[in-house]
Amino acid sequence: MVARAWWRVGLLSAVLAVLPACGQDGTTGPGSPGSYANDRAPGASARDFLTAATYDRLVVEVQYVAGFQPNSAALQALQSFLAARLNKPQGIEVRLGAALQIAHKATYSDADVRALEKQYRTVYTTGTTLAAYLLYLDGAYAGGSNVLGISYNNTSMAVFSEQINANTGGALQPSRTVVETTVAEHEFGHLLGLVNNGTAMQVEHQDEPNGQHCDNPNCLMYYAVRTTDFLSNLLNGVPPLDQHCLDDLKANGGK
């Protein structure tokens, strides 16, 4: 059991509520990032996520474009994934906000996603509470229509829900829950510094031709996991982090 968590595994529905306007919980108001630099590269905050040295609590703010609310079971799975890996004795909260009433876009660039975060994000790091941001979008990624998720800043990720919905739930397709879970966990893995991007490798296992990814095709951090090309591999469920990735996180202060 996580101490002082706003919710616990199995009780997700009790706390998926609209965000409050302010409070002593990491909330500073729209467009108010405070003193913590949230515009660095993914992996730059790896130790802040993994250890309790500076931040002993984590709030993950989740927002979504109207009509693309994330699956509650996938958010619960993300919370469990983080609780198993991060040292946050004061709790980990995945907090669902209100729908964003914005015009539909066919594609989003990195700049588009950053602009939405700047306009709508409300929860920022303050005191000993670290904050992360997860945005569920319509449309597709401008950098590749087969991409289902991106980690674009040190505390920020996006998932392309419309693309996931179009490629799940049918015959010989994985469930939406499995794919949403896989993509969110993969992108959070990049925020944690995997692979070799803020969290050092204990054993060489980086797939260098494919960037900051694991060379094990059965690992959550394999490069194709976040794309539609990998969907047939998810029929058996969400892939785990392999032992090399787990060892890296633990060596950098994680569990």
C-alpha cells in the first residue's frame, strides 16, 4: 500500500475527478510552471522520478481531447507500473482532468503538443511533489502516422488515442486497454531515462540504430512498441521491462 496516495490500485474510479483550481498538491494554475524546468529533454528528470531524495510524491496530470477519454483500467495499470519502480513514500497519484474542448486536428507536431500543454496544463512541481503531464489526443503524429505515443519533454508525454482506437478491439487486434497501457508505460520509461538517456546502462543493451530503446524485442522499451507495426505482438498483453532495464532503474535510485 502506498502511503498517503490519493487512490490505490483497484480504486481508480473513486478519484478520476475534475482537477481542483489550486491547492497544496502540485497545482499552480494554468500556464504557471513555477521554478522547475519542464522544457528539458526526456530523461533529464530521471533521478527526480526514481528517488525520494528531493521529491517524495508524484502527481501525473492526465488531460484529453473531448471524445478521447483514456481507459480507466489503463490509467490504473500505469499507476501500478510507477508504484513498482519509483521511490515515492508519500504516494503516486494519476489524476484525470476535464476534457479539452478544442477543434479537431488531423495531425500534431511536437510544437503543437507543447503549445497545448502550455495552454492547458495546471499541475506543476512544487515543494516535494514532482509533477508529470500526460495528454491524450485525437489525430495522428506529424512525425509518423504509425506512432502511438511520444515523450517530448522531461515531464511530458502524449498518446494518440484516435490512432489507438482505430487499431484495437477488432478481430486479431489487441484490446484498447492493452495498447493504451503499453504506450503510456513505454513513454514514461523514456522519462525515467531508459535506455541510456538519463539512466545509465549497467550492461550494454541499447538499440543504437533506433535511438534510446532496448535491443530486446520482448521488452517494453523496444523501439517498435509504440507503433502500429507492433500491435500484433500485444495480443498476449503488455510487454514487461526486461531485466537489463529493471537493473538500470534500480541502479539510478528506483526500486
